[in-house]
Amino acid sequence: MIGALAIFRRELMLAWAGGSGLFLPAAFFAGAIFLGPLGIGTEPRLLSAIAPGMIFVALCLASLTTLERIFQADLEIGAQDHQRLSGVSMELVAVFKVLAHWLISGLPLALLTPVAGVMMRAETVTITSILPVLIGSLTIYLWGGVGASLTAGLRRSGPLVALLVLPFFVPVVIFGAEELTFSFTGEPFGAGLTLLAANMLGALAISPFAMAAALKLD
């Protein structure tokens, strides 16, 4: 656990030092939300109706911008071999890498949800609107980590990662957009939030073992 936590701290420092990992997904997300009303129109009812779905679609696409680099950089410089030989559980290494990546690239997207709701003319925007996007973004990055681990040895693997993980994003978009609709209309959350959380727990239970198995083959 100590070794895995050291890797977690290292990943956070590398992400901050790199800079692009912090701003690229957030810039993509903000750009999609800003440009959407310009192309669709400014009619408030139309914008508020499509806002939840558009926010989750933008979230999924923004996450794809940096997923391929989660494991690729360590594989290129040989750090992954050292991690494997150190005796640290590869499952812990994989999940901590994804969590560090999510904190830098995914968490800011969830925090931008109220701003996105205001821009999309949502009826009611509260701090609780962050919750479905927070759970959904973590789920997306966990499943995305599986795709990133399977393609870590390939160059320019972004399109392949997208093809592998997009089917796993479908339940997140469906349940997340439904719950965000409730939040934006001032209604209490429904059963979809429970299903969204169950999806996240399923990803948390399965993805570390899938990522570790894939990394051992690289």
C-alpha cells in the first residue's frame, strides 16, 4: 500500500507538471457546452431540455482526450517494469493511476456542471447537480483505464481506446442524464442515481483486475 501511495503522489505531481492533463479535458468540455447553444439555438426550453444529455456526452468525449496516456508514458520509459518488479500489487498501481488521472482531469469537469447548467438555461442549478456528474466521471475514467491498459503498448491509440470503452459509457450517459434532468428541474433524485452508483462500484470492483491483467501482457 505504501508503494502504491507513492505512485499515486508521483502521478499527481507529473500531471501538475505536465499542465495539459489539467486543462485539455476541461477546455474541451467547456468548449462543447459554449458552442452547443450557438449551433442549436438560444430558445430556453430547448436548451434546458437537451442540457443533461449534452453535458454527459461532452463529459464522455472530454475524458477521451487524455485516456491513452494513463499507462503509456510509464511503459515507454520503463517505469512500469520497475513497478512490477517492486512487488507492489499491480491492481493497486492501476487503480491509483486512474484515480490520480481522474483528480486532475475528471474532477474539474464535475465541478463545472453548475456553470454548464447556467449556460444551458437550466431551470434549477444547485450544488447537488454535481453529484451525478461526479459519480459518472469516476465510472468513465475507471472503464477508460481498462481501454488505456489494453492499448498501452500501441502508439496513437486514442481512436482504439474510444472504440473499446464507448460501449461502457452508455449506461453512464443514460442514468446520469436522467438524474441530471431531475436536478435541473428541481425534483429529487430517482432510482437512476442508485443504478449510476452501482455502475461505479461495479467498475471499481472489475477494472483494477482487468487493468492489471492487461498491463502484465505489455
